[in-house]
Amino acid sequence: MNKQNTIIIVLLISTAFVRAGIPVTCGNGHNCDSCGDTADIRANFIPITWTQCMYTQCNTAPSSISSFVCQSCFGQPNSITALNKGNYYDPSTTSCVNSCPLGTQADSSNTCKPNPKPGNNISCGSSGSCSGCGATTQIANLFTPVPGPICQVTDCSQIPSSYNSYVCQSCYQAAGAIAALNIGNYYDLGTSACVASCPIGTKADNTNTCQIVKPGNNVSCGSSGSCSGCGATPQIANLFTPVTGLICKMNDCSQKPSSYNSYVCQSCYQAAGAIAALNIGNYYDLGTSACVASCPIGTKADNTNTCQIVKPGNNVSCGSSGSCSGCGATPQIANLFTPVTGLICKMNDCSQTPSSYNSYVCQSCYQAPGAIAALNIGNYYNPGTHACVTSCPQGTQADNTNTCQPIPTKPGNNISCGSSGSCSGCGTTPEIVNLFTPVSGSSCKVTDCSQTPTSYNSYVCQSCYQLTGAIAALNIGNYYDPGTNACVAECPKGKVADINKTCQTPKTIIGKDVGCGTAASNGNAANCNLCGDNSTMQNLFSYDTTTAGQNCQFKDCSTIPSTLNGWICNSCNGVEGSKIPVGLYFNGSTCVSTCSTGVATSQTNWTCKIFNTYNFGSFLSLVIYFLLLNILF
């Protein structure tokens, strides 16, 4: 028999006369400190094993009891009635009971506790775990997981020994929550209590914990009392408070925002009470999303102290003897370049837009890898818009540095196309009208003949023709051909100039049917061979296949051929729009309404001819002579 067993036997014998209870699990390493809340209760327990103790006074009415007293004495002979009612303890009646009363339930020690009052759902867990709801296991265990990241306090009806803002948020306005947990959904570290709002000098962080505010230093990122310029998003801009004018400062450097920028780093750097993450340096590294003391290798601080990845430009010839002073009219621009060799320099970094730049910047960054859009548009620089451009805008031309400079204007000659000081009649579109400047009355002139407009007309050609300084395209001639959108010295073949000197294609006007055709027969095609003395004249007619027979038509009455005849006069007479002289008959030189001498019929091809009276009289005399001979003989 070992020593421990001997001790147990001795104890059992020694307590037999005092009617001890049965062993219960409330021991802790050969002491019974967990068996009751008071010293009186604990004094009547003796250790039996490492975890078990036994109550020694079941036959005596104690001054106070616990659930372990009830458990140890219940069902034991000679236990007094008060300790033999049941193995549960009801704190509301301070007595042993057979079962917990309505509205309560036994905890792990068989003590009757009010039914738990669960809190409201809050998002502090992850994947069915509530470990994120407390910095300690003791606090995290106060929560029960709900699906996803949602958890809730298991019981808001009793105050834990320690808790946090998530407990306050879950129990605030929860049914049955005790007053201490139902004051508000913020947690004040100073009083270790739930509060309705954070005390003066503190501010709620993103967990609703009241932190002592540690404002940052002044930085220049605002405008007119607003700090909207201190962050690309409202989330970051709202971290700042306006001071005056352009000046703002961080509201609180004692806690790390979920996202921030270089202005946060600058404001919190060396600020009293700033947390380490915001007090490293006044630069912000995009690569690590953190404040840094200096930009990492391969990056460079922009004008907001943000570390940007360096994207050098292409080589340009603007330096001299290893210096890039010739690459900019100011040191500010010249310092944007790094010498390569001899006259060659290149932009240090094309990934960000300088506050001011020039054509050499545009040339170096154009098509350079990583160049931002503003510097990659083209290799020309327009001082008017302070921007790189693909080509110089109208009215400017590139100088030898690719800088767009104004072109000296060359006004045109006066022409009459306006009215009452307006040039609205000089073009059918505002774009063309705006090329003109009114002179006086109906006179206008092209404002500048030294450059080619995108669209123009005959009035532009007339105004710029034979003008010193006019570009060649506008100085060719004073006619305008819409077909080629160009000024011309004369209208191309097949076109005629209208009254505005615009070359137009004449409209074909077909003549009426005339009987000078021959229908198809015996394998011969229909033709108009009788409409003229030669093939040239005959080809001016076309056979009318619709009416057929002998009908032919003059092809175009809008033009006057070099030679006319009676068939042309007859076909075009009375046709609307005809340019052929009016008249059915041809008098040998032109069309006429009546023949001044002779007559014209279809037999004479509608040509005026004098009738030969001598020949007709001789023929008549001969006929009479033969008739008389027949009568007499």
C-alpha cells in the first residue's frame, strides 16, 4: 500500500463520524479552491485526488453553500434536508434544488444560471470561427459563430471579466442584455466599458474601439478649406482635417488606416503618438503600400512623395559636352534629363507628368516603354495647351525643336461673296465661312492663305489666287473642282464653271424624236445615218428603241456642237433647258423659227432651201407641149 492510499483511508475513517459527502470534481492540484466562492465553503472540503474534493459537513447547516456542496451531499445518509434536495444550486434562493427553475439552466458546475441572451450578429469572424472577435481566447470564446464571417455574443445577460468593442456592438440593444453591455456600441479603452460615444480626445477606430487621438503634422494637400485633394478616394481624403487654406493634417496617427498614401506618411512622420507603421518616413511606396524612409531602388519620388517606378525616355539630341542644360529653358525642365554621351540626353522618368515640360520631353518619352499617356501622344509640343501632340494644330507649324509656333497669316484678296459686313454667303458650312474676314459691304477675304483648310470652295480659290505668300494649293487658279477638292486653273474636260467659278458636270438634256432614223431590217441594225451628212453628226443622235420606226433623238441639247443642222434644231426646239438656239429650221448657220428665204421640210432635212423656179417652168412647158401634140395628131 502506497503512502497516498494510506492517507485517503485515514481521512475516510477520521471523517466517518461527521457524515462526509461523495467526491466531486472541483479540486485543483490537491487543493479545493474551486469548490466555493467563500473561504467558509472551501474550508469544509478536503482533497481526495488531484481533481476531486469531498464536503465534510453534510449533517450541519452551513452559512453558505455552492453547487459542489449540493452535489457532494445529495443522496448521502444523515445529510440534512437543506443539502439533500438535489444536486443543483439555485443562486436566486441560495439553496440546493432538484432541477433548475424555469428561465434558468445549469452551467458546467450545476449552478442554475438564467437562460443565455444572445447578442446581435456582427462581422468579426471568418469561415465559421470567431477567433477574430477577440485579442484573447477568453474574449473570443464569448462568441458563437453564425454562417460566414458573422458571429454573436453567446450570452449578453451577464458581464464577462474582460471584453471589447465587438461585445458592445453585439449586445447593444439586444433583448435581455445587462445594462453594462447595453450602453452603446463603442468600447472605451480608458474605462474598459461600453459607451454610447467616444470620450473627448478619443476617436473610434474601424472596430469601434475608442482610441486616443494623435493628430498629424500640417501638410499642403488641400484647397480652400477642403482636404479632398489629400486622397484619390473619399476614404483617404476623410482621414484629414482642414487647417487653413491649402493646409490639412491627419486626424489621427495613432491607428493605421485600411488604405492611405504619401500625404498620410508626410503628416504622421515624427508626429507625437504616431504608430510605427506611419512613422517610418515621409515617402509612400506603391509596391509595398507602406510609408518608407526613402524610395526603393528603381523608383523615384514624384511631387507628392509617392515612389513611382522609373521609366526612362529615349535618347534625344539636346545636350552639349555631357550636360543637358540645353534640354530646357529652365533648370526645372533641364533637370528632368540625364546625359548619355556627347549631345545625347534622355528623360529620367516618363512614368509621371512634370509640372512643366517642352518638346524634348515629348520627343524622349514618345513611344518609350512605360510612358504615361500625356507624354506618349506624339513628339511635338504645343505651348498653347502645354501638351504633347501628334501634329501641330491648324495655324501653327513645328520649329527645329518640334515646338508648335504660330504661322504668320497671309490674308487673301477681296472678293464679293458677303453681305452687310457678314461673310455667311462665302461658304455653305460654318467651317468654310469662318475662313473669311469681312472687309466692307459685300466684300470679304480669306483670313490666311498660307495654310490649306480641310475643306474650302471657289471663293477661297478666287481670294488666294496670285497672292504673294499663298500656299501652292490655293494659288493654282481661281476655279474650284469639287471632284478633286482643289483649286484649278480651268475646269477639267467634261465640266463647266458656274457663276461662282465652281466646276460642274453639265446635265444631259435629251432632244425630241425626229424622223431621220432607219429601223432595223435584213440583219442591219437600226441607225441614225440620215440625221447628218457625216458620221460625226450622225453620232450626235441616238436611236429611240422605245418608239422605234424612224425616230432618233439628239443626245444632249445642253451643249452646242461645233456644227448644227436642221435635225438638231428640230429635235431640241422647245426642250426645257436646251442651249441650242430656238427654232425648228436650220438656215445654214443657226436654228431659226422661220426661213428668211426658201422653205424647210423633212425632205430638205429641215434646212432652209431656195426653190429653183426656172427648172420647174421648163418642165411644165414640156408637159404642155406633149399634151398638145396628142390632141392635134
